[in-house]
Amino acid sequence: MSNLRMIFFLFFIVSCSENNIPKPRAYFKLNLPEKKYESYNNNCKYSFMLPSYATVNLEIDCDINNIYFPKQDAILHVSYFKLKNNLFEHLEESRNLAYKHQIIADGITEQVFVNDSLKVYGVLYDYYGVTATSTQFCLTDSINHFFRGALYFNTEINDSITPINIFLKEDMRYLIETFSWKK
């Protein structure tokens, strides 16, 4: 019995002598495409620069459309409205839709865009935290046209897609900066 105790004691001492080192976290590598833009110029009342890695659903009319980012698994839902002395209603609806996510979002920032030469005025809403949308925006000339967009991912927004989220937010800003109304 004494030998058995000695064997267990030695086994216990030998087994606990190794230092456990935590393994480093593994991160997947993102191969984001190079930023190249093409003019999205169609029969609609607007045009803008669109990333070359985005595709537009041409089956839908100019009023409601989807811009797909297949490799990023994201969709930009866009809507166009002809104003009929109802700018305030569209602005208010857009703001209400944007702030619906305030309950879940860690934060929302608003960035105002003004391009007097092209008569494009708008607001970009950026969301922080886990929300259904990561970016929304609305653009208008304040007289005739109103355009709204909302970027959605087909997955839950979490830390692992943050680089993709940032990547596409840059594209949304560029879309707004290059947006123009057709005459």
C-alpha cells in the first residue's frame, strides 16, 4: 500500500510540473477586394459611383432596388421618391427608421453631407454595436428628389465582421460623395 501511495504521489508531482501556455487566438484572414469604382448610370433620376465588386438587381425599378455585395454577404437596400411637397415627411420617416435601432445600438452618429454644386444634401447614420443595419443614409435636393439607403449584412454583426463593416461603410460614404441628380 505504501508503494501505491508513493506511485500516486510521484505521478501527481510529475503531471503538474508542466506549465500550460494559453494558445493564441486564431483570426481568419480577410481578402478584401481592391477599391475600384464604376459609374452607376442608368435610366433612373440619379447616378453615383459604385464599387466594382457590387452588383445591382436590374429586375427591380428605379424606385426600389438592391445593391448586392456577394463576397461580403451584404445588401444595400435603396429607395427613391419623387417629392410632392412632402420633404419633411420623408426626412422624418427616414430619421424614425434610423433611430429604430437606437434600443439595440451602442451608439449612433450622424454625419451631414452638403454638396451645393450638385444640390445633394443628406445625412449618414453610422451604428455601433450589434444592430440589424450598420449604416443608413438619406439624400435629397430638397425640392424634387429623395433617396434613401440602408446597409444590411446577412449575418449577425459581431467583431469578426468589423473589418468588412468598416470596408463597406467607406463605400457608402463614397457613394454619397459622388451622388448626383439627373436633369
